[in-house]
Amino acid sequence: MEHDTPHSDVAPAAHAHEETHHPDWSVYWKVALILTLITIGEVWMYYVPAIVASRAFVPGLLALSALKFAIVVMFYMHLKYDHKLFRALFTGPLLIAASTLIALMFLFGHLSAKL
Amino acid sequence: MSAPAAHHYTSTGLDSRKVAIWAFIGSECMLFVSLISTYLIYKGRSRVGPFPHETWVDPTSGHHFHAILNIPVTSASTFTLLMSSLFMVLALAAVQHKGSYPTRTWWQRRLASSKLWLWATAIAGTTFLGFQAFEFTSFVHEGLSIRTNLFGSSFFTLTGFHGAHVTAGVIWLLTLLSIDYKRGLGPKDELIVDIAALYWHFVDVVWIAIFTLVYLIK
């Protein structure tokens, strides 16, 4: 399904051709199924002592969480299909915030102790 | 003087309301990362229990505290919030395509009903809040309050802020529902539903991060 955002007669002359392509209903159901399966996988990892004891536990959970985060942002928030300015408005602060988080973890010794 | 603008376009050609919600979401990212950072910095530094993943015996009273986080309950609430995101995106699709899709069968009529999906989203959000109220109440009964230790302070602040955002989202959804009942939401209202949906999905992605960082990582 494709639609153009309606243009007003009084819109500025420099009005960019804002075109968004939103996925079909079936894609939304498939995304929900994938998100559910990933969540089940995360909880399953939590209950398997061998996985919890392994070095892959925390990176694995973080990777699955990041995957879920990206899927929701790309498909449900339509950032994959939307204007690049929206992508910049979201990923810019997110990167700054993530960098601050990592810096704080080093500062307070949570990461430096592991490296 | 020209007629009032029907759309609030910026010099980029994008609607200013949508630019504003994305800028707001960007700022909210920073707020929640600061709260998550605080939780992670204090993680494992509480001097007294109860603790999130470990049992603890109070040396003064001899009282035994078990690990306080209830993963099955939180998994159920996480699933509820994930499904609410699906319902929200279906509500948006129903508004966008109102009148343009066939509604011959019962299922097609349900799929095209914005009221149904908005109600489903609001109910799922309220259920999530119910889970959170249950969790907070059980924690307080088990001896963990916001003043007990560093874990309690940072945990209740982080999840409480998230819960407040979910509450605001539910009120927003109920407002959209009242508009839908009053005059009906259609393709011309796509943007106001899209903005509410973006906020709702953001609340969902924040919980995705909280669920892993607070509940699952020991």
C-alpha cells in the first residue's frame, strides 16, 4: 500500500514531495510473531543455567533486545519508510544517549572491570 | 491574506507536528537512558536487601528475603505491551484505509474498525499498568520500597516513569476514541493517529530495553 501525504494549497513552494510507504497488515502480524518469538527466546535463556553461566548470556540478551528495538522502530514506527529527517531526529539523540551510557559505565567501573 | 493553512508544513515540506513528535521522542530517549544509566550504575551496590536476583538474609532480624523480581509476571506484561503495539499499528492502518478496503466479511469489518483496535490498545495498556501495580504492591509487601536501598530507589524511579508514560498514552488513546465516536476517524485524521502511535511505540521500545537490562540480566 502506498499513499502520498496530502498536500495543501497553501503549502510552501519548496514543499518536498513527502512520500511514505507503509507495509501491509500481514507484515504487522508477522512482525508481532517475530517479536513474540524473540521474547520467548529471551525468557528461555534466563531459565537455562548453562546459558546464564556462559559468557554469551549478556551479549546474547543485549543483541536480542536491540533486534526487537530495531524491528519496532523500523516497521511499527515506520522509520524504515519515513523521511530521513525523522531518522536523524531519532538516531541522533539515541546515539548521544547510548554513548553517554557507555561512558558512564566506564566511569563507574562497570565495563572497565570486564575489559 | 491567504486562507488558514490546513497543514502545518515546515520549510522542509514535512508537517511540523510530526517533526515535533520525533524531536520529543529523541529527547525522551535521553531521559530514559539517563534513568537506565542510574539503575545500571547502582546495580549490585545495595548494602541491604531485598535484591533483584539473589536471596538475602537480614542479619539483624534473621528474616529471609527471596529474589524479588517475578520474571513470569513481567514476561506476561511485556507480551501484553508488545501486542498493544500491534493493535496500535492496526488502528492506524484502519484509519488510513477507512472506506478503501472491502468490508464484506465479519473479519474484514473487524480489521477495518479503528474503534476496535484503539480499544484493544487502550485495554492492553491498562492491563500492563495493572501488572505494574501488582508488581509494585507485592514488592512493598515483601519489604522493598523506594527508600529501602539503591536498587529500590533506581528501580521504582525508572519503572515508575515508564508507567507514567504508559498512563499518558492510555489517556491519549481514550481521547482518540472519543473523537472516533463523536465524528469518526478517517484518512484525513491519519496524522493525529500516527503521532499517538509513534508515542505509543516509543513507550513499547523503552520497555523492551528495561525488560532486558533490569529483569533478565542478572
